Amino acid sequence: MAAVPSPAPARGPTRSHLDWPFFGPEHRAYAERLDGFVADGGLAGLDHADVDGTCRTLAARLGAAGLLDAAVPQPHQDGGAIQSRLLCLARETLAWHDGLADFAFAMQGLGSGAVALAGDDALKAAVLPKVRAGDWLAAFALSERDAGSDVAAIACTARRDGNSYVLDGDKTWISNGGIAGVYVVFARTGEAPGTRGLSAFVVFPDDPGFAIAERIDVMAPHPLATIRFDGCRIPAARRLGAPGEGFKLAMRTLDIFRASVAAAALGFGRRAFDEAVAHAGTRRLFGGTLGDLQLTQAALGDMATGLDAAALLTYRAAWRRDVQGLPTTREAAMAKMTATETAHQVIDRAVQMFGGRGVRCGETVERLYREIRALRIYEGATEVQKLIVGRAVMQAGQA
């Protein structure tokens, strides 16, 4: 029988960082809307054993509450108008409460981001309102079995045939695969070698030749699949941007959302920290509490400092993009690397503080231990982020 999860710390996620100069009144108002959504039962009554159904429910609830407005722009908006700070606040808050809620929110933005950036008016009008309302789930289909971090190795092809493109090949590790209503797919159109020969397309699940080849189970369950294209014919009008610009479009999309991965990690880490503080204050040990021990206090000091350092990097990257309008590739890589690694350390330390309870199924820290692991890999593994930062440092030095 699964253990009863620890009760959430009464105060909910911390809001002290909203006093930092990165934020204004609109961000504090959005944070209040997020808290109101949770308080009004937005995350209540979810059946996490039914992952597909839960994600559909969450997207619909987030859409109905207007919270997806921060992730999916109106059809007439420039996709660059998405505010990174709002994305980060949403993901940090939702991840603190529920990993699938964070996932559902993030995928609506990531999956439709390329449409917002490069779709024509007809595509934007067809896709964005349904994703924004939570009626359609969205998917971002970039990875392949031999093309994850190495995007230049993409083998899935899109062949021009009159007024159509014909797609052939597989995509794997696709979040929302199997339940999405719209997929943005990156395929090789061959204008040039490597990344310069990729283009992006909008594909719907009822297009002939589209199939789900495999559903993938992972340690922290969420909808994930391998999708297959076998002579999948789509109208040429569903190409996003110019031929051969798919890689640039994928990177522009990821640049918008990468800092928000750091924010999700912060949410997981802060929840584990809050659980650890509450546990340390009540766990009786050696005539006192666990929190009376200097080793515990030192651990909590390390955890708190690491989380604040990661938060500063995360919201610096978001602020730089929103306010200064400057490239944030280096800053977002620093934030993503630091926040995901720090959160992993914080959660591991929290599990250790809980002792045997920490590894029992159903405990909050046990769930967080499984949920944080993937964030160190997806949207660029930690090792890739180090390369991005190092390359930027070298370029700056040479300049």
C-alpha cells in the first residue's frame, strides 16, 4: 500500500523573490492568479494513474483560467511577445505543486511556439486559439533515435511533391506524443548539409501516413511516444518559415523556453526544501528535533543558498530577454545547468533527511526525486549547456 504523501507546507511556494528588481506589478499579479487557481481547486481531483487524461484535464483547466495566455500568444501577436518572466513564474509555481501541471503548461507553449514565431496568418488562426484554450495539446517533434543533442543528424525527410510535402521517418521522445492535436515536426528537406537542410512543418494526427509507433514509459510518467511518418502527405502551406530554416526556428523556440526549464527545476527544488524544513522541525530525535542538529542546519543552509543562486541566474536570463531584448543563449544555458543540478542535489538531500520515508512510494520527496532527473537531460543536457557557455566565453574573449 502506498504511503500517504506528506501534507504540503501550509504557506505554499515562496514569493519572497518577487521583491527582486527583475519583477513588476504585472508579475506579482500573475503569481496571485496562479495561487488563486490552485486555491480554487485547479489541481484537485486529478487521477495521476491516468496520465493522458490528467494532461488533457490540466490543459483545459489552465486554458479556462486564462493562465495559458502567458505561454501561447494570440494569433496576431509576434511570438517574441511571450514574456519569459511569466513563463518562469508559472512553471516554478506549478512544479512546486504538481509535476504534470508544469508539464501540461510548458508543452502548450513549446509545442506551439514555432507556429507563433513563423506560421502564416492562416496557420496561426487555426492552431494558436485551440492550444491557448487547452482544447488541443501541442507537441514539439525534434528528437530522433540518433539525433538528440546532435540535431544535424536528423534523418526524417520531407520531400516536396507539387503543392505537398511527403514526410518519411521516425521521431522519438516526443512529449504529448499520442495525445497531441498538433505536432510541429522538423525534417530534412536537403537545401544544404547538416542543420542548414532542415525545415519545420505542422502535422495533425489525422494526416494520412501519421502513426504512433510506440508509447514510452519513463520513471516520472508523462505522455511520451515515438511517432512515425510513412508517406505522410501534408499541404506545402503547412511549412513554417522558409525551406532550410528549421534549425534556426527550433533554436529560437528553445531559447524562449529554456530558462523556464530552470524555473521548473526551481519549483521542484523549493518544494523539496520546504518539505525538508517542515520535517526537520517536527522529527523527534535524540531528545530534540532533527532541525536542532548542526549537520541538518548546515545542509539546509547549503540548500537555501543553492536555490537562491539558481533563481538569480534563472530570472536574470528571463529579465535580459524581456527587458533588454538581448540574446540569452549563454545566460539561459547557465540558468538551466545550475538550476537543474542544484535542484537535483537539494532533492537528494531532502530524501536523505527523510530517511526510510524518503524512498517510500507516495512520499512527496520520493516523487520529486523521480521528477527532477529528466530535467538534467531534456532541452539540452547539462553537458551540452557547459559547451554552450564555454563556447560563448571563448567567443567573447576572442572578440
